[in-house]
Amino acid sequence: MAQITVRSRNHCAQRYPTAGGLGSRLLFFSALCVLTACGQSAIRPVALTSETRLPQPVRILLQDFAIRDTDVVEYQGILRQQPAQANPLERQHELAKLAVDTLAAELAERLRPLGFRVDRVTRGTIVEDHDLLIDGEFKNIDEGNPLRRMIIGFGSGAAKLETRARVYQGTARRKILEFIVTANSGKFPGAVATAPAVVAAPASVAVGVGVSGGRAVTTGATSVAGMATSNAEQAARYLSEFFAKQGWIAQSQAKKARIAY
């Protein structure tokens, strides 16, 4: 049986066997589920300094964002594969660490091409006068329900990841910028709205198409890492706009962020 590969802008990829008729419709919605699981992120501004032409930083310190394991909601439904880690608390910790590491790596990768030295640092690192410190925390890491996303859609079972970021300057850690960036798996219509015949399919059929090689269509790693990557992308865009307004980078280097209204 032939295979196709579905890949989103956020580098989430999954292979699926092709099929005809009902199977092909289920395949389409499974693929759509994967794409939306990566998340569409948007920025909500919170605070912005009125000062312009602030001193340009020599380096950007990217502090690991704080997170509590209790803020992580793990998917427990029918499409969930058998976890390798039996301890649910340890699984929450692993997902939390995945979000922290992914955001830090992806944000640093996007800021360095702007001409800055970017260092990932731990809490307690000494901040110098010409440093810019980016700190924050994760809220509401929720894997959602991929089966509800696939069948119902319109936001039902949506996966979500919210990140609050603050930017400080110098040894006094004067806050100059604060924003929230939220990833959401979207509100595409599900199979109920667009392919009524799928609803009549036995659960075993839906699960069979939703699983490839014994692995669920949307694994925890794909969902959380994809949303963290999407958040990093929008955060870097928003920061680039701020940097350009301060004269730290050329206007041509700035990329427009998606703003939530």
C-alpha cells in the first residue's frame, strides 16, 4: 500500500497508508488533525515601554521558562498509544521539559540570524548592563483530544499551549516588554460537519486510520513540540518588530507577528 507524508510549516510530519472511499475521507481528516495539532499561534501584547532608541544589547540571555507539571494535561483517549513511561507524573514532567527545551531551542535559532549573541541560561545567571533577558512561564499545556478534533472539529478537543514572556534590560532588570503567545489546534470542521458518512464508521475503522505503524496520529511529542515551535516562531517575530523599532536591526529584518484581537 502506498504512503503519503503530511508536513506542516512547523516541521510536524507523519506517514499514512493511502486508501479509497471511506478510508480516504478518514485519512484526510486524520491528516488535517495532524496539521492543526501543530498549532496556530498568536500574540497578545501585555506591556510595552514607551521609550525608543534604548541601548542595543550585546547579548540576549534566554532563561528557561518556568512550568509546573500540574499545568500539563495529557491526552488519555482512545487514540493514545501505550506509554513507555508508566508513571503519569513522570510523563507530565517529560512533556513539560519537552515544551521548555523546544521553545528555548527554536527561539534562539530564530533570534541569532538577527545578529545577536543568544545564550540559554539557568535561573540565577548574572545579568550585565548590556544584556537583554527573556524570561517567562508556560501555562495550560493541554494535548486536547485528537479524536474529537477529527470527528467534531470547530475547536472541540483543541490542543492548547500558552506562554507568557517578559523582556528585561540591564542589571536592574527593567521590564521593557511583556506578551502572551498562545497556540491552538484550530477550529477546522470535523468529519461530522463535512463527511457525515464517516460518523457511521465503526470506531475500529476510525482508530485504524488514525494510527500508523502502531503509533497514534498525534502523539504527545508531536502536539506539544509543534505548539512550542509555533509559539517560538511568533515570539521571535514579535521581538523582531520591537528590535526594529528600537533601531537594533534593520526594518527589513523584522517579520510581522500574528496578533490576537
